[in-house]
Amino acid sequence: MKPIRITKRQSDILSILSGDLEYIEIGAQPYTAPSVAYILNLNQDGNTDISTTAVRTTLKLLVEKGLVEVERKQAEVQTGLGEITRELDHYWNIATKKEDEVTAKRWNDDAEERREVVFEKMFS
């Protein structure tokens, strides 16, 4: 079996998908291509703006290499006309998926409590 060549961008994306992040405002995994692009752009030292299209292409290559798994599911999306529900591709790092699913469930289970705390802080 040939060794798999991994570029810096692919390595950065695998790191984002490995669940080692503070979840910031985008929540827990799995992440969509725009979410991964957003995190990559937060981590850039310069003015580099990494496009969602470039990230999506890289994610597809990682899926082909067997390093990332794609899951199609419903998600709320903000548009100029408001919020709509669409089917989007969500991505998992296969190497850390089991642990990340547990962490994501715990994060999502606590979401309502976190919302209430934030609401209280904003309006008190």
C-alpha cells in the first residue's frame, strides 16, 4: 500500500475535524465546508481568505483518500430571506469519529442550558 500524501491544508482540515477545538460559536461536529472554511480563516496569520469552494474540494479529496467521512443531513442555513432548512454535507475525521460523536452529543445535550446562561448575561 502506497503512503498517503497529505498537504498542509489537508492536515489543517483533519486537525479541525479531530475535535480538538474550542467549539466557538459554530457548535460541535460534524462540520460543513463553510464551517471548516470559517475556522481555517480564523486561524490564518495573514489576509488569506480561504474559500468555501477550496475547502469543499479538499474535503472531497480527503473523502476519496479514506480519511474523512461525509454524512448528509438537514441543517438550518441563514439566507438573505431568513433561515431555511437544507440538506448539507457534514464531515467527520474517521480517525477520531467515535470520540468526536460522544463529545458532540455532550455539547448538544447541554445547548439549552448554555443558551439560558447567555440570555441571562445579555439581558440582566
